[in-house]
Amino acid sequence: MFGQCLDPINGRGPYIEKMLGRHAESLEITGSLATAGELFVAKLEISADDPHQLIPTCLLIRQVSGLRALALLAVNGFYTEALGHQRSLMEALARLSALVARPELLQDYLIQDVLNRKKMLGDILSFRQDWPAEMIREPSDEVLQQQITEAMQRLTDFKAHQGRAARDIKTFDWAQTGGVDHLMYGRFVMASEALHFSPKSLKGLLVTDGDVLESIRIGPEDTDFDHLLMTSCRYVFVGLQRLASHLDVGLPDEVEQLYQRFNALDERMADEALREE
């Protein structure tokens, strides 16, 4: 996964080579896990007519792709950006686990797009209310209103079919339903802060000497690099296990062996952290 890095965009080739050497174990496990996840999905026999198989599988492959993307960001020194990206791994795991635990929630998951679109279109129309008449509206207000009407009809049909209104289910609700909320405490908040540019997430940019600001950091950061990769891998390991159980298939031996290596490295890192304290 991480061969020689030609870096024409940000000029961090030497830094990347240093990171590849310094964090070789966690990067190797991350790359191997992503490859194992892709091979696992490639060998599955999934029916395109069975959304209860198809959608959880798609959520897992999004996790796997997200893990690769996160590792690429981190190894290039974009730690804060990678931390924000970690949130997507948690969100995918929360929904995958919930749909495995309670397959009847599939329709709630699917209707979420309609709820989101209806709100977004309504917000656009509200934002346009103060525009002068001569300002071009593209798409037109009429087109947007028609789309809102169509969304409302789909929501009405959902209520008639399901016997209740569509619900806006939040990520932690999915996580609690799927029994993975304990994996997200703390990390989800940190990832959200990085993703949404909270003031706290800017602290890592400040280079200080005591209370004196010396400069604003420009360039790569590798704060807590191994821990970022290892926690991200754990979300994918759990996703793999949940999907395999849901589809009633065994995980490949390679995944089981990789998980043992992962646990051994995780325990060693924890011991080293305690000794440093």
C-alpha cells in the first residue's frame, strides 16, 4: 500500500519516507487490513436484489476506502485532516452495526436522504427570500418547490407504508442500536471538532513557549500518529466481524491473524505509553 511516495503536490516526499520508517508497523497493519477487507468483499456472493446484504456491504467497503484515505492523509502529515476523516469510519460503523442488529431499520436509513434533501431545499428557498427580483435563481424557485413536493410525497408514502413518520436518526442513536457506542466516546467528539474547524482544533497550529506565541505552524504534523491509525483499524475490524456474522460467513484466516498482530501491537503501545508517564 505504501511504496515509494512521489509527492508532486505538497513536496513532502522526505517527510513521508521518514514517517514510513518511524511508523512502519502501524502503517503495515493498516495497509494489510484495507487489502484484506477489499478481498473479503470481493469474494462475497451478494444479491443485488437483497438490500439487507447489499447496503451493509457497501458501508463496509466505504469503511475500508476511508481507512486508506485516512492513512494517506496522516502519512503526508495532515493529522488534523485525517482525524476529521476518522469520523466517517465511525459513522459507517454505527450504521452498519445498527442495520445488522435491527434489519427493519433499513427503511429508516434509506428515507434519511429524503429528509435531508427536503430540509436542504427548504433552506435554499428561505435563503433566497431576500434576493432582489432581478437576481437569477438557478434552479428556479419553482423547480425547487416541485422537488420539495416530491420529497413530501415520498415521506407521506413512507408513513402510510410504515405506519409512522420518518425519523431523523442521529449517529449516536445508530451506534447505540448497533452496540458500538462505547467505541466512539471521546474520539467522535475529537473527530467532529477537527472536521468542523472548532477553535479547539486550531490549537495544534500554535507554536508556543509557555504563554508566548512564537509562530503558527506551517507544514506536517504527526501528533498521536500510531494511535490514530490503530483506533481507525479497530473500527474496520469490528465492521468486518459484524458483516461476516450478518452474512453468516467466516472471516478469512488472514483477518484473524492480522487481528492478533493488531492486538499485540496495541498492547505494546499501551505499555510503552504507561512507561513514558
